[in-house]
Amino acid sequence: MGDNPDNPGANQQPVEGGNNNNVADQRCPVINVSPPAQLILGDSPVENWKLYKQAWSNYKVIAGLELRTEEYRKALFLHNLGREAQLIYNSLETLMSRAESQTPINSNSMKQVRKI
């Protein structure tokens, strides 16, 4: 599937649930999109995290990450976070491991942090 001016659908991929009678309904453009820039917490860490989370959610949809394994998605997410956020994530992982072994007062909220 290369660039072909005689076949404008040549750069498109099939779409599930499309009408089999119409080739245009079965194809959508392939979009090459980069993941969001690394998370920089800066002076507004809560606001920056909210914006990053929104950008990552959009990226997951656009890039079709739901077709990948959870292990792949997690690795890509952590890789993309950047060093500062990875240090925080690793600290949270350590805290959660300790909390799970000691049955903390609010163990359900700690487990919610683990979800990406």
C-alpha cells in the first residue's frame, strides 16, 4: 500500500464493522502520531499530570494501543514518562509493595494508584 494517486484509499487500513459494499467505509487513514512529550511536573504538578494523562489517553486511542498487550502499554507509558516521573512511579511501587504486605488502613486507594 504505497502512495498511489489513482487509488486514494491505498494508504488506508480496514475498519471493523464497516459496510462491505463500500470500500471507503472499510478503510481509515493511517495516522503516524508521536506519544506526548515527557511529563515535566514543574511548579504545577497536578495540572501537568492532568494534561499529560489526557494527552496519553488520546494517544492510546489514536495509536491503537488497545490492540497491544498490557505489558507493552505499561512499558511504553513508563518509557515515555521521563526520568522525573519514573522516579516517582518507582517510589510508589515500593510503597505499594510494602503496603500490600502489611494490609494498610486504606489498601483499596493504594491499589487504585497502581492502575495506569
